[in-house]
Amino acid sequence: SSVFAHVAQGPEDPILGVTVAYNKDPSPVKVNLGVGAYRTEEGKPLVLNVVRKAEQMLVNDPSRVKEYLPITGLADFNKLSAKLIFGADSPAIQENRVATVQCLSGTGSLRVGGEFLARHYHERTIYIPLPTWGNHPKVFTLAGLSVKTYRYYDPATRGLNFQGLIEDLGAAPSGAIVLLHACAHNPTGVDPTPEQWEQIRQLIRSKGLLPFFDSAYQGFASGSLDADAQSVRIFVADGGELLTAQSYAKNMGLYGERVGALSIVCRSADVAVRVESQLKLVIRPMYSNPPIHGASIVATILKDRETYNEWTIELKAMADRIISMRHQLFDALKARGTPGDWSHIIKQIGMFTFTGLNSQQVAFMTKDFHIYMTSDGRISMAGLSSKTVPHLADAIHAAVT
Ligand code: PLP
């Protein structure tokens, strides 16, 4: 018999498992609103034109080889990524106080950042919002940090529990790490206002907490890359230290290319040099060095003004389509006279709506309407289209009446 005979069946991932179940359903009306991946009006995955163009440029360039990248990744990509999130005129960049390493998309950036902190930072506790992306607690626990939560979402208002957030961060031990979603909070679609961000910043700085931003949706929330980075930039502007994990999965549609970056903003250039040397020691035994193709696409797009502008237009079109889906779904529920206040559908931002539907209602919608979503009632607005909105509205209506 197998030496692994005792190995128990592991549970399906709560988010990716939704797609597994969806794929097994033969119904022609099935809709997958589980995973956060952009779909066109026709329900198809989208490769941006500007990405195709960059790939052509790379293919036609005979100087391109497939050598290993350095442990820290593609140098151009790292510089351009820091500029994208912190702003071209960021003093931290100008003063060479930022250590940036290319990582395996957002997840890999969070993991490398978490392992660095577990080894070199004096406080091992990281506070994550309640709720948050389901992978956060697992990533940080395995990185060697101790995970605690702070209140974030208020089910009664389907908005931010700002009072709870301030109380919980105010009660955190000095020096604790705080995970913040830079924009388009997943799964709730609820972000602090600029005024609230400023109060959060003051609290974090006055208590000496260390902010770790997860930026998985820059440009996806509002359609503007600068507006969506504002939360991060106010923390860089005050001169303090922070970490940022960036992903190009959503905003460039590079999901499977696994391209992202971890940046650590330090007080001084000499600290940044030493921090980078230690990031290399985290990365080398983990996967040696990152893949070349996705980072080359990103660098090609970001470094040329024309391709950069093309990207921002395509990005805005994706963000606008999602916003339009919010309005269509809201209108469809209103037209059906569905009981309840559904204004949160148009108030929340980013890829997801946190519907407020409970797990029984979700199970009912999956069984009777072949609509697939996570059991917490989160739906990916990017997976909807004008054609599928009426079916979803029918399902929600039936689930709540
Ligand atoms: N962080 C958040 C909040 C996310 O929603 C996601 C993706 O869904 C990620 C990080 C990481 O995604 P990836 O590793 O594909 O870049």
C-alpha cells in the first residue's frame, strides 16, 4: 500500500473551489461570480490590446533571451512599479529609500514581505481587517507572523465600521503590523473616505504601527491609477516606513503570468540597501528568482508613454464596465421590487459586491439558478454582463422573498 495512504483529502479552496463546482455544472444558464477575474460583456477572459502589443514587441526583439533574472527580478520593472504606486515625484524614490523586488504576483509579494518581517522586525503580530481576502491569514501565518483582526465591516450599514477600526488599531500593541487594502477592499467593496484615511494614518503613525499595503486593484476601483494609490501615498508623504505588495493580475489582466512587486519604503537609503540584501536571502531558497515574461510585458508597457496611455484607457474601460454592472443590477432589483435596501451595490467599489446574502441564500441561488459565488455572499461584478444581470436579479429576488 502507499506510504501516503494515511493522507486525508484536503478541503477545496473556498474561492477557487467555486470555479471547480461551476465547471462541473452542465447547465447552459450557469454564471460564475466566484473568482475575481475580469470578463468581457460576452463573458470571455480579456487579454488587453496593449499586452498583445508588448508581447509582439518582445517576440520581435532579437536581443531578448531567456537567461535567469537576478534574485530581485527585472530592474526596470522594479523601478517602474515603485513609480506607479508611489508616484513619479515621490521623495522616497528620489532619495533611493525604496527597496523593490519582483515577486510572484500579489500573493508572492505578501509572502516575501511577511517572511522578511518575521525575520527582521521586532513585532510579530499583524492585524488584518475583518473580513479580508481569505488567503491573508494563511499567507501571514505560514510566513511566521501571528495574525489578529481589526473590525472593518459593519453588516448593519453594509459600510465601514470606522469606530471599531479606530478602537481596535488604537488598542494594538505599539509596533504591530497593520495590513491595509490600498483600494477596492476585498471582499466588501468598502473603502475609507480620504478623511478617514487621514485619521487612520495619524493613528498608525502616532502609535508607531507599521503599515503593510496590499494593492491588488490599482486603477480598478475608480479607473484612475493615481486616485487608487492615494491611500498609500499619504503614508509615503509623511516620511514614515511601510511595505506595499503590488499585483498586475487584475489591472493588466496578467493573472496567470504571476507578476507583482514588494516595495519596502525605508527611512534612509543605506537601510534600503540592507533591507534589499535580506529580501534576497528570503527569496533565494524559496524560488531562486522570478519569471521573466510577465515582468518584461509590464516594463515594456510602463516605460513608453504611448503604451502607458493605451493601458490607462483599457484599464478605465474595465473599471467603467464594472461600475455599469453595478447600476444595471441595482436597477434590475428595483424594477422587480425586491425587498430591502440595495444601494450598497452602487456604493461599494472595485471588483466585488458584498451582497449581504447569507450562506443559505447563496446555496439556494447555486442550486436553483446555477449562480456560483462564495458562501459569504460576495459576487464578482466583473463576471457579470448585461445578458446575465436579469438572471442574477431573478435569483436574488427569489432568495430574499
Ligand atoms: N490581495 C487581494 C486583496 C486580492 O484580492 C488578491 C487576488 O484576488 C491578491 C491579493 C493576490 O492576487 P495575485 O496573487 O493573483 O496577484
